[in-house]
Amino acid sequence: MKKILALWLLQLIFLSANAQNTLNGRVENEKGQPLIGANVVIENTFVGMPTDPNGEFRFENLKTGNYVLKVSYLGYQPVSRKITVPVKGKLAITMKSSAVLADEVIVSATRAGDKTPVAYSDVSKKSIEEQNMGQDIPYLLSMTPSLVTTSDAGTGIGYTGFRIRGTDANRINVTVNGIPVNDAESHGVYWVDLPDLASSLQNVQVQRGVGTSTNGAGAFGATINMQTNNLNKDAYAEVNSSAGSFNTFKNTVSAGTGLLNGKFSFDARLSKITSDGYVDRGWSDLKSYYLSGGYYTTKSILKVNIFSGIEKTYQAWYGIPSDMLATNRRYNPAGEYTDAQGKAHYYNNETDNYWQDNYQLLYSHRFNEHLNMNAALHYTYGRGYYEEYKPDQSFVDYLMTPPTIGGTQVQSTDLVRRKWLDNDFYGTTFSLNYDKGKNSMTLGGAWNQYDGRHFGKVIWAQYYGENPINHQWYYSTGLKTDYNVYGKLNHQFSSRLNAYFDLQYRHIGYKIDGKDDDLRDITQSHSFDFFNPKVGIYYSPNDQNKMYASFAKAHREPNRSNYVDAAPNGPMPTSENLNDYEVGYNYRSTNFAFGVNFYFMDYVNQLILTGEINDVGSAIMTNAPSSYRAGIELTGGWRICKSLRWDANATFSRNKIKNFTEYVDDADNYPQQISNYLGTTDIAFSPDVVAGSKISWQPTKPLSVNFSSHYVGKQYIDNTSSENRKLDAYFFSNLKADYHIPTSLFKELTLSVMVNNIFNAMYSSNAWVYSYYENGVRKKMDGYYPQAGINYLVGIRARF
């Protein structure tokens, strides 16, 4: 690590010593008034900055040469100007009002800006398109710092997920156009329900740590803020197709009208993704569509988005036993049963099935250059089930009457069951944004309600008797109301010094009613009121150096399973509390960029697994009084020459639980447990080292090649820090090549080849474990999720 830091510092000193020119300029409107906060960047460099309260910008230490200066500002037409440095005098850039309001206003309230003192990464549409050949969104974001991906089927298609700084997806806030995506009850995001949403995204911002105030489930480790496609002013049609290993196919067709009569625009997309998966029977069949219609004026946008996903996947979520990884790492136990002769079979419809429809009505209005507002109505309808073959099930456990066959009452049967979730999620979001002089302010909030229904049906039984077909054996509901209001202020004390204040109040009301699948009455209700303050300072002594520090508090309510699985006579889980401290520094020059961010995330009452169980043997999560994550995130970029660029990031961290006690089942005296006090231990699935590297090479204009590598350090799979229960460290690399074929038949024709895991690393990215004592000896059951070895995808993109 010392060598890496020394190399970066030497490079910084070298570049500073060889750059001598200064570029000054002023950005103004057609009336000669300064445009404050306009975004000014120099293309193909790491340099960019917002204009100061006088509408001015200043770039120092530029090498002599030709550049392209790009300027953008909400409500104005973007400006692109070729310049030759050195430039005599001060540049004057006049921006003309846009004929239509830009879509960026839709997400402005929940995004971090240039001078917001938080750690974040922006992922552009270009970056998303470069990687989008069928894999889910977590894999398209894999080059952002501290992010680790996983896939149940091993290919990045189907059930996928990620962690950021070790924080699991249930603690990461996700929004689309400022509208919550997280499931209100589980807090999770199921990317499989949103297949190929990436093809309809304009950009994504990933905030690490608590971040800025947002809508929906509390940001308790990170925030993923997605914006759907901007207005395409010109008509277009596009076809994207790819195929590759494991019988993987992706086909996407999209089209748009462009801007009709200067006011209307319509876009549509249709996608289908199929794959057999790496693990046996780990196949996925995914379909989706996206429709958008907009009405644009110089001051307003009225937009309707409808996007829907249908998924059917064979279950691959059980993992495989660790002792089979070396001999049969593609084994999948899902659907396995044994016949009367002892022969193993697999139920062919052990599947997960879900349909999700999303409706968004978005309205934005700019009152003047300083004041705009956003409002949205949304509705999501989700319904689906997973189907299971269950051998030797007791009729009593399903509220079924045992049949009498041949004069003997049969007490158990093989059966097929479906566990359903049917839910409605709806609400509104709003924001009022004011930006003038030294102050930028936002007042925003949301009101959302979730109405979910959980039930199970027996659709087939070996011995049915007089029981009705599609017999329902449990039913419960979840009703959750979530509303919040926040205020943000960014105050400029000078052109170099900013202070940031962000205050949020959030209320949650949650009621569960009915019985769970084990027939326990789970009726209960809970209410929370949270106050989440955030404060920070940002300082930029010049255009190349920026530094910040911030403090943020966040709260998170327990999710449905935390409540449902809680021991009846034990303590009820309570809310988690996080105090997040961040300090960062960034350096930017034309050819070099370096960033460092220190974080300390101090948890109170973080919910963790200790091995404790409830009265029916289900694992429960317990509030840990004290735990923390502390780390350093390094980011860097080096434009080695015009055709070659290297980007890299690395995170070094410590993730600890204080005073941890483990509980292990005693099989000889069940349900008694044996407790082991372990003191300070590592938080599960929190590697001490995560690193990524990407080399981008464009030897000719039509050809571009990217070589990326990822390293993830050792991870413990429970909270005991046991070397017997861990994921080994792993390293893998991917190669991607794109060739733009010159042709007069298409606006764009691109052939792509992607080779994943090019060195054929054999690794697992996720796991679970269950420990118990039998005859005084500690034993375990576990499941690991092996990832595919070397595999490829070939794709073609044609744009008309």
C-alpha cells in the first residue's frame, strides 16, 4: 500500500511540475447575467468544476495544447467549444435558454453535487452501455469503489446482489427518478424483477455511507440513485443482441419518436434475456418492457413512465455444500427428492415466478432561473410465488384433513406448494429547489404506502383425500406507511468554502396481521419517528484540490422477517442507529486524478445473526449494542497517453462487532443452545480489502478494448471470525472489446466481445452456514455459491 501511495504522489508531483497554463472564464446568460453553479469540464481530462457566485471558473496548471471545453446548466443549451491553451484573456461563454426543460431536474433533489461533502461515484450512460450485454445492474456498477457482487446462478443473470463497504442490499437505498424501489417489508431490491432496466437508464449515482437525504427505506450504508433516459430530440431505433456461454441470449429493441412539434416525445423498449446459468438448472427466463411519453416546454416537463418485468427462474438460492466444491461445484440441490427405490430426482418446476408493473407520473416546473419544483405520483403492483416440491409433509402442518386409504389414516404426504406475495405500493414524492447567490436550498419529501398479502397454497399432493385443490393454509398482511420531509442547504462562504446542512424527519407505521406459514399468529404493530441530521464542509483551495468532511446520522427500522422470526418471549428487535463520519480529499489534473476517503461508521443496535433461534427453530437477528466499520477508499485515474487510460480503486477496512456471543444448537438437548463469548469479532461478509482496476485502450478510432480486474479479500460467513467458516479471497479479470463498423446503412453499428473471468478463477462469492453440536462435537451445514469460470458473450448493436 505504501508503494502505491508513493507512486501516486510522485506522479502528482511530476504532472504539477510540467503544467504551467491557467484558463479563466465566465459563464453568463443572454442578458449578461452570471450563471452560478454551471458545470464546466475539459473533455478527455479529469478536470471539471462549477462556476462560482460570479459565474466564473479557473483552471490552473494546464499543459499547452488543444482542448474541448464543455459547459452545461439546467435550463440552457449545452455549449461545446474548442480552445487552444494558452488562451489570451478571459473566456466569455454565453449560454442560450433551452427550448425544453432538461430531464436532469427530476433527480436533482436527491443527488449529491460537486460541492456536496459525501463520497459518491457517477456512472454515465456510456459506461452502462459498454458493459450491458445481459448481466444485471449490480455487475454494471462493479467498478465503483467498495462494491462486491454476487450471483446465485453464477453468471450475473437471475438472482444477483451486491454489498457496499460490506453493507448488504437490505440496508442500501435504491430509487428510480427519486421514487423508492426497495421492498417496503424486506427492504431488499430484487434486480431479477427489473430485467434490462439498464437499457433505459441515463445515469446512476452511487453514494457511499449515509449520503444525502432520500426517499424510501433508510440509506444505512449506501444509496443507488438511478435516472431513466433523457429526452432524445431525434427519432431513433435500436437493436441490441448478444449470445454466449451457458446458452445465454439477450435481445433488446428500442425506438423513439424524437421531439414532435417541439413538445412531445415517446420512447419504447422490449427486452428478453434467457440463460441456463452456471449451476445445474440455474436457468432464467426474463422479459421486460419500458414505455415513456413526455410533454416538454421551456419551463415544464410532464412525463409518464411505465416499465414492467416478468421473471421465471429455477431456484438456485440454496448453494452447494462446501465439501462438494472441489468435485461437483455446479450441483444444485433445489427440487431434489428420492423415490421409493432410493433414486434421486429433481422436480422440474422448482421455480420462482414474479410479475412487477411500475407506473410513474413525473412533473417538473421551473418558475425562474433560481426556483424549480418536482412532483411525482407512483404505483407498483407486484405479484408472484415460488413453487416447491416437499416430501413427507404432515397434513396437520397445512391445516389439511388426513385422508383414510385402505382403512388406514395417512398422516403425511409428498406435496407441491406455492408461497405467494401479492402487493401494492403507491405514493408521492416532491421537492422545491432554490439556487441563487451563495445559497442552494431544497425542501423535499415523500409519502408512500405498502399493502402486502402473504399466503400459501397446496397445488398438488400425493394423497389429497377430500382436501380442496389449491388449499390455502396461511394468510397474513402487511400494511406500512412511510413518510418523510427533508431540508437541505449548501451555503458558500466564498468561492472556495461551502457548508452543507441536511435535516430529515421520517415516520414509519407498520402493521402485520394474520398467520405465518408455520401457523403462528404474527399479528403486531410498530411505529417509529426518526430524525436524521447531516452536516459537512467542503473546501477547494484551487481547481485541482478539493477536500471535505461530514457527519451524518441514519436510522433503520427492522424488516418483516426480523419481527416475524423474533422469539415470542424474547426482546423485540428495535431500530438500528448509525453515526457516519467521512473525510475526503480529491486531486484532479488534465491527465491524473487521485482521491482518498476515510470513513468511520459507528453502529448502535445493528441487527446481526448470533445463532439464536426462536421457538420453532428459525434464526433470529439480535441488536448488537456496539459495532463499526472503519476504512480508507482510494481512487485514481491516469491518462497515460491519448489512447490509453488506467482507472483503479481500493478499499482497506476493519469491520468489527464488540462483545459478541455466539449461540450454537445442541442437537443432543434440543432446543437448548451452547453459548460462546468471543469478544470482538469481524462482521460477516466484510472483506478487509476490495480493489478494482480498469485499463482502457483505443488504438484506433473504431476499436476500443477494456481490461478490468477485481480483488476481494477473505470474508467470514458468520460473525465468529472462524477460519473454518469463510469465503477465500479471490481475483478475476474480464476483457471487453468493441469495434464500431463504418457504414452508411446505420447511424451506429458496433460489434462487441466480452470474456468474463478470463483466467478461469474458481471462486465463490457468497455462502451461508448453520452450526450445531452433536455428541459434543461441533458440526456444520453450509451452502456456497460458486461463480462461473471463463465464459463469453458476443453482441451486436445497430442504431438507426
